Amino acid sequence: MVTAIDIPSQSSRANPAADRAIAMWLFACCAMIFVMVVIGGLTRLTQSGLSITEWRPISGVLPPLSAAEWQQEFALYQRIPEFQQLNPGMTMEEFKGIFWWEYLHRLWGRLIGVVFAAGFLVLLLRRQIRRSLAPHLIVMFGLGGLQGALGWFMVESGLSVRTDVSQYRLAAHFLAALAIYSYMFWTALTLLPSARADATARRLRPHLLAIAAVLVTTLTFGAFVAGLNGGLVYNSFPLMGGTLVPGDAFQTAWSAFDDPVTAQFIHRWLAMTVVALVLTLWLRRRGLSREASLPIGALAAMALLQAGLGIGTLLLHVPIPLAATHQAGAVVLWTLTLWSLHATR
């Protein structure tokens, strides 16, 4: 998807300075989406995602400001299965602890929309946005709005019957965020001056595309592991219960998506495949220009670090700081993959 963006090369632009300004603005929005993903992960890890049971895009900007408003929010939470089955003894202070994570998550999403819309209007009024770029920016803004609706669709799945959100909707919400992030990041890279890759770099492109495909699949199953609390089973590595394939995996046709053991098994082996593919790519880097070798070297280092974070998260039974760092590392790894793809285009 991202490789098909139709933006003229740097040499054909009438205003490179304007394009650089747009790129910096898009990079800033990407940084905000990155923070949003981290906050979302922390919201999930702290079991805070169902603490706000209504979707109020405008009035929800303000948190409860009085004791009566706090009591009203708490009363709404007390109606859902999560409270009734898992947290019946929760106090108001404990409720506030989970409320603020979900509030911050939603508020940060609104702030991203404001920063994007304000930047677009300023650049438009200054006539710095070329006609070929405007449709892409409009699509990005529209996707951001849809992502907000998808977030509520995810939360809604945990308000009536379940005590948590649907892992399918959680994965969709995460992948949508990643898609918007990728669209913005690739567009920003395309707006900056760069040399066309030589034959040495281009021969590595199929290898990088394979890495991208396996990595996206790995991240998808990472979302399923998170949604199913799959990190809390088989906290050992590299074996699971003393075997490569645990006996209670793959029990049904949909085990990959609704069984924590199977989801974790698939996620860990996909992750190891990514590491192997990345290190093989790094070994093939000979003869690359600095522009191409830099992101590939960073990709190899990050793949090893991310594997270590994942193993540590598993062995230590998913401590929140380490698990959140692991999720952030996944986005960094994907970012470096995009950068490497751009450098070898």
C-alpha cells in the first residue's frame, strides 16, 4: 500500500522547503501515533480500557469535575460484566486509577486529530500543499476519524457480555493505527530529498518485502496474544511445557485466534522467523550505500533487541513496563522496516 503513493520526486518540486515542512509535520504526527500506541498498550495492560462506558467525542474532552460526576461514571462502570465479575470490591480511588488511563488514551487521540487538522489548515493557507499531495492528507484525516469509531467499536464489545474486549476488534484497532502510521511515515519520507537506490540495494528489496509481510503477521498475532492474555501461559523459552509444540495447541479450527496457547506459539515462531530474515538481510548488506546500509543495520540491531524484550516479557510473566516497551519496540521495528524499504526503492 505505502509503496504506491504518487508523489513527484524531489527534483521536480517547485518548493522543496515547503515539502520539508510538510514532512516534519507528518513525522510529528507519526510520533504522536507512536505515543498513542504505547498509551493504548498501557491501557490494556492495566485493564483500564472499559472504565469509560460511553462514547462522547465532544463532551468527553472534560473529565469528571465533581464528586457527583465521578459517582455517575463509577455507576456506569458498575453496570458492566467486568466490574460485576472481576472487580466487585473496587473502590472509587481504584476506579479513578483505571479511568485516567482510558481518559488519557482518548484525549491523546483527539489531540492527534487537532494537530493534524491545524497543521493541514496552516499549510493550506500558506499554499504549501501541492495538488498531488492534498488527497493523501485528506484520506489520512478521514482514516483517523474512522480509527476513533473503530476504537469505540472495540470497547463496545466488552460492555454487555464479555469481561474484556474482543481480541478480533483489538487486533483490527491496532492494525488500523499501524496502517495510518505507515501511510504518514512513508509519505513524509517521500517528501524528503533522497537518492534512487542502485542495483545492489534493489536486489535486497524482495528480501525486505518478505520481512515486512512476516513482521505484519507477527504483529497481528501479537495483538491476539495481548487480547487473549496469552503472555500469561507457558512462561518459558524456547520450549513450551518442555516441548516445541504444546499438546493443548491447535485444538480447534480457530485456535490461532481464540486460544492463548496457540496464539502465543504462532507469535513466538513468527518472531524468530523475523529475526532470522533480518539477520540474513544484514549479512547480505555488502556493497550497499550508506543511505541503504544505515536503516538495515538499525533494523538488525532492533530485531535482536525486540526478541530480547519479548523473551523477557514472557519469562517475567508480563510486567507492565517491560510489556509496554515490547509493544513500543514492535512499532520501532516496523518503522525501520519501512525506512529500509524506502531506501531500497
